[in-house]
Amino acid sequence: MELHQQTIHELQEKIKEGKTSAMQIAQSVFQRIDAVEERVHSYIRLMKEEALACAQKADIEIKRGNIKPLTGIPIALKDIVCTKGITTTCGSHILHNFVPPYDATVVKKLRDAGAVFVGKANMDEFAMGSSTETSYFGPTRNPWDLERIPGGSSGGSATAVAADECIASIGSDTGGSIRQPAALCGIVGLKPTYGRVSRFGLIAFASSLDQIGPFTKDVEDCAIMMNVLAGYDPRESTSVRAETPDYRQYVGREIKGWKIGIPKEYFVKGIDQEVNSAVQKTIAVLEKSGGKCVEISLPHTQYCLAVYYIIAPAEASSNLARYDGVKYGFRSPDSGDLLDMYKKTRMQGFGAEVKRRIMIGTYALSAGYYDAYYKKASQVRLLIKRDFEEAFKKCDVILTPTTPTPAFKIGEKTDNPLQMYLSDIFTISTNLAGIPGISVPCGFTSGGLPIGVQFLAGHFEEGKLIQIASAYEKNAKIEKRRPKL
Amino acid sequence: MEFEAVIGLEVHAQLLTDTKIFCGCSTKFGATPNSHTCQICLGMPGVLPVLNKKVVEFAMKMALATNCEINKSCSFARKIIFIPIFPRAIKYRNMHIPWRNMVT
Amino acid sequence: MKLSSQEVEYVAHLARLEITNKEKDKFTAQLNDILLYIDKLNELDTKGVEPMSHAIAVTNAFREDNIVDSIGTEKSLANAPDARGEFFRVPKVIE
């Protein structure tokens, strides 16, 4: 197996045993990038020079015996986290030339853990989308079928891992943007509890929903990444001072006697037959592993869409007000007075999807409508959170499909409104309630497209997610395939 | 017709803290323009504010000195105003539950 | 009750977005969709339910009043589309 095809824990073993070096790993990854990147387009910007310089320094540290959790490991960063001195665009024209003077907290944590940064991964503009088709820098393609979407908004972070263009990556999840691309690309993706991972330096979309999380090739790697990413940050006012366990201790544990909640509102008509079949097989594996499935109800599921599509755009309209051409980013060259400059800059700088959400959000927050719209949605949001709190009294984790269908073709949004509804419902409730969720591969369609299954747990119970995902991974023995690129 | 004059006064008082309300930049006067600035007070993408404890302490002292009732819970809300001096186009207001007779 | 064209224009102004007539029609339809979401939410009686702004409530997140190094004028202006000396330059605010 090539170095770029291996996992963090496999490479760390080899590094410790002196069987490989950080430089060899980095070079292997960049050779892979040379071979496939033009077809996949995972990256907006590659950082080859910086990566090789970092790998060289890492090898000196390795010789000294100073090996940290990610020393020498090539990691991709969704272009939504600020990297000091490296352009950070958020997939948008309005930030096409923005060079942050500071690092996001997660970037600093990864760097301190020894990570080698490969590049800034492609994404839907301002994280608004679920297909990575709205990026100003062009779409990313699914390595399993280049005519299909990889999912979004963290599409590039997912494809970089799936195509072995990095060993692991980070993305962000506001309504499913880690879990959905993980499922469509056949890898592991985790959205932590709200407040678990610092948002300082994460370009904000919806501040009460956003979270940063890892994409990895297997569950053990996910635990390794979470150990680095999680933790209280005094620079973020919503960061929680909850104890951070060693997530690796949950890997390899069994799930005998665990109750697995099956929400009846999620298992309805509209799920693709092969996806449903793969999820049913997953349930069978879990029951064989000692788990017991129990039916639960999340009665406010049908209101999630309405709540999300008021709250997320409202918060986005506020967060994106700063993009005005005054202090950084794109400023329209053909504008007159200040008001004209604002309007033309934002019209020319933002893409259609972003403008749509800003309009919806501005309307929902405007005078006279705030109470009826945003406030009402916030009240229903509490009811949604309470649904999960009640459910977790009856089960240890909840299981759902991650997406109702496998990846669809680029440019072809599904015509089926029920499928569109389900594709949102499976993931957005998690962000509304602030609970953690993980997507793990659970099989392939007859056409060779990956399918993912999702586990949800209570607040700060990422350990349970690692445990059940790891037990499932071990006992399901899903065939290890690679995309034919 | 008789008219009664009703005059309201909106009084702004700068709190004498060493640093700004949401970041650790110095509030000292006399430095060159845009030198006591950082990514937070410039409203760059990705930044987050953290409230200066001294601001809260001074505001509470003022509230006590002027016989105000201090509410147990206080929250900030954003008001979007597009003016170049507001880097994030945001003005923070105490909404819903302000200190009685006090606006911070 | 549907939104009028003028209301959509006003929302665009609030958001400081210049929109074409074609976009105005498109946005009118999309904003009217929100009204459908509101109808859905109004099925629920939420009297006495506290609005939840954050799923995990964190209170009293403070920092000490200690000076931290600023980034300096050069770095502050480095990304400016139009900078003159130590200042950010913008078009005239008042005509």
C-alpha cells in the first residue's frame, strides 16, 4: 500500500519504528495530488512549499524522539478556517484575496500537534450548499464518479481524504456539511457538540449552528483528530469548559446491551432502496454485536426544516454584513458614492445562493417580523432539542441514514421534493439541538457509490459515537475499496 | 393650544478600561491611527468578541451609584448598521433585559 | 399575504444588495416561501416556551482587562482595497 493510502495511526506506527519519514509521506501525497487533482479539484490552494518545509522540520523532531499525535501527517483544511499569511477565501469572490493576519484556534492546535498542511480545500461559497457546486473557484467532483457531486459544503475536505490527496482533513458543519459529504464520499465525518471545538477563526455562517469537525479514513483516526481539536478556548464566548476525554479509549470497545434508537419519523417512504437496504444491514450487524434497537419518536421533526430555514439565513445575514468592501476583500471598481459601493460590492462579490440566504435572513429579522419569525423559530428550536433529550432517556444513541440517496449528478438537483426534504431532515436537527453526530461508511450501491449511516448522541457524548462507530466498523467488515482514479 | 416641553437626554459615558470592550487592544489616546487594532476590532472574517469583565463591573457600579435596579440576566443583540466605522456593520445593544435606566 | 415588489426592494436595500428586475422576481418568490414556513410553525402553540438562541447556554464568558499586543497599522491595512497612509479610504459618506 502506498503511503498516501494509509491512515494516521498506520503512518504514526511506521514513523515511530523508523520505517518512513514525514518527507516521504508528504511527497507521496503530493505525487497523488499531481495524478488526480485536475480531475477531482479538492483544493482551492495547495501549500506544497510550506508542506515540504514543515515535513523537513518534522523529520528533525522525529529523530529527536519528539513525536506528537499528528507529527508528519498531511492534513487538508476547509478554506473556511483562517490561516495566517495564507489566503482564505471561504469559496467566495468577495474574499478571493483575503490574507488573514492570524490563525484559527483549530489551525494552531493542529500545527502544535505536528500536522503538515497540504492546502485549503474547496467548499460551497460561505458554506451555503450541499454539493460544492456554488464555489467561486469551480465545483469539486466525487472521486467515486467524477460526474457526481461529492456533497457539501465541505466537499473538497471530503474528496481530499477519499482520493488520498491527504491523510485527514477538517471541515465545518452547520446543517450537515461534514456528515453528508462523508457519506457520499465513503469516509468518516464527525460533527462535535456545539461548543466542543473552538469556532475562533472559523468564518461564520450561522453562529449558533456552526461546528468544525474531522474527516478521516477510519474511526480510530477520527478519535485521534478529536483529541487534538476538542477543548475549551477562552477566545470563544460559546466554548464550553467540559472535560475532554481521550477519545481513543473508546475505539475497540463493544456495545453489548446498548439501546439504539430508531426514530420513526426518519424511516419513511422516499429513502432510496439501496440506502435503506444498507442501513437495515447495519441494524442487523449492531444487533449481532449485542445492541438492541428500540423505536423512538422525535415528534417535532416535521418542523425542523422551517426552523432551520429561518434561523440559519437570519444568522448568516448578520454574519455576512461585514463583507462591505471597506477593510478587506473585493471592492467593486465601478461604484460611485458609499451606498453605491456597498450595493455593487455585495452584488458582484456574492454568488446567487449566498444572496438568496441574505435576503431571506434580512427579511426574517426586519422590524416588525423579528418576533413572528426568528423568535418563533427559536421557541420551536427548544422543542426540537427537548425531543432529543427525551429520546436519549430511552436509548444510548440514535441511528439514521445520513442521506436518503447516494450522490446525484453535478447540475442535477433532485426533482423529488420528498427526497430534498429528507436530505435536509436527516442532518439539520442535529445542529438545531447542538448534539454530536458521526457518519460512517456502511456499504455501496450496485453502481459503486458509497452509502453512509449516521449515529447521534447526547451533548458531549462523542465518546459514545466513537465507540459504536468503531464496533460497527470492526464487526461489519465493509469491503475496503478505493475510487478508480 | 398649550405645549409641554419634554426633554430626554441620551448620555454616553466612556468607561475608563485599559482595553476595548471585546478585545485586548489598548484604549489609550494619542497613538497613530489604526495602531491599536487587531483582527477582532477590525471585524475580520472568523473573529469572535469576548466581553471585558471590567466593563461589566464599571456599569454595575454606575447602576448602584444612580440607584438603578440591576437585572439578574442581561443579553446583547446585534443591530446591523452599514457605516464604515462599524467594522462588522454591527452595533451591540442591550435588548430585552437592560439594566434599569441604563443603556450600555 | 404575499410580499410586494416594493417590500422586496426594501429588503434588498436593508441588505445593501443591488438587484436586477429578474432577481427581484426570483427573490419575491423565495421570500414568499418563508411565509409557508411560518404557517407551518404557527401550527404549534409556543406560549411560555423560552426562545433558545444557543443549544448549550454559556453565561459570563469574560476576559480580564489586560492589554494584548495589537497587530500594528501595517498588518491592519494590509488587506485594504484602498489605503492611504495610516487610513482606510472609502467613498464620500455625506454628499
